[in-house]
Amino acid sequence: MRTVLLGVAGAFLLALAVLVGGGAQEAQGVGVTVTADAPVEVPYLGDFTLRINVTSVTDLTAYQLDLVYAPGVVQVTGVGDGMIGGRVFPSTGWSLQPPLVQGKVRVVGRVSPFDPRTGSGYLAEINFHVVGPLLSTSALTLIEGLSPNGVLLFDEFGLQIRPITLVNDSVQVTSLLNVVTSSLPEGRIGDTYSAAVTAAAGTPPYSWSSNELPVGLNMSAGGVISGTPGQAGSFSVTVTVADSLIPPAVVSRALVLSIFGVP
């Protein structure tokens, strides 16, 4: 006799359909491939996104995936939704395993059993920040599913979708030029404003520019945004840095700058 899956929420994978004294029941069908897909090279002190691709899945309603990485090289900062068969597949939560300790991340996602997803795409996007030294490497390893751990996929009946082929990846930290600054301080109309943006790797010295700043602000070649703002609002500001190579490496990053009106 097997336990019937009645719902999926929170730690749903700890109560998924199992045989008494046995393993999870399996949905029969064509094998599914789950692939960790990251850039080969990632920038020193920069950020990158790992996409968990999936191919040829049928009637998927829930998943769990466990990914192991080298915490001295890369660290997880967040997780984004997936897309399967051209439709969003929400990521409903993620956590470090064990809690607050970098090195292994668990991501879960689900949709209604009355609205399953079929096709190919990606289960989730995992965002990382690079903390390791130049030329360090990190494997990105998906853990083989053995309920309640690892990569597990479930259909609308709560049956585990099998077989699954896992394809892992790795990254190496390189001297790719990147913009380190990820946010700008807020400002106010009429008040003096000053904020510096920074870059890493590449070949210093750097030269900065931006032509999308609000009225009253300018950016120096040294990377300082300054002036007296004369326009309120939330602005998407793209800053661009070039290094000293010939020809130079050039990288841009969009930042949000909020300027408030006179109180």
C-alpha cells in the first residue's frame, strides 16, 4: 500500500508518496535530463546565474533539487523562477543545507496538480556571488535523488518521475572585468549627492561613464556620481566601465537610483 499525495507545500517532499517499507512510487515514461548550466568562467568578485535545465518532462507539478558547490569560491544569493514549455514554474522556496551554512542549497517549486507543466525549459535559476581567488574552481553538482534528498520530480498524481539523468557543471574564477557595486544610495532634491561605484579584475586603471543620470548629477571618469539632483523619481542608471587594455574591456551594469522630493 502506498501513501497518497494530498498536497504540496513547505516541506512537501518529506511526505511524498512512498511504499510502506519501500521507496517512492515512480511514474513510467521517457527519461528526463536535468542539467546544471553555468558560465565556464565567472568574474572575480562578480555575480553569475546557474540555470537548472530540464528536458522532456511530462505533467510536472513539483520538484526538489539539491546542489553542492565550493563555498570558498562561490556562494548562493538567491533563486528565481523556472520556465517549462513556455510557462512559468514558480520556485516556492530555497534554503542552505544545513541552515545558514554555504556549500549546499535546496530549491523547491510547485504548481497546482490541476495545471501541470509538460515540455523542456528550466526548473530554476540560482544566483551566485564569487568570493574565491583568481583561478579557483568550484564544481556544481546535482545530488542524485533518493527521497527525501536530491533531485526529485513529481507528476500530478504525486508519483516520482523516473528515470532522471543528471548533468553537472563547474566554474572557474577569472580576471574578467566586472562592476562590483550593486546598489546606489538614495538622494533628495536640493541636497548634495555623492556615491562611488567600483569595479574588479580586468586591467586597472578604469574609466567610467553614464549618460542616464537624473538632472543635476554627473559621473566622473573615476567612478564618482555627484552633484545636486533636481529631479525626483526612481531612475534606472546604466554605468559603464572600461579598463586599460588595448582595446579595452568594457562592461555595463544597470543600477537603481532613487531621488526623493523636498520634504
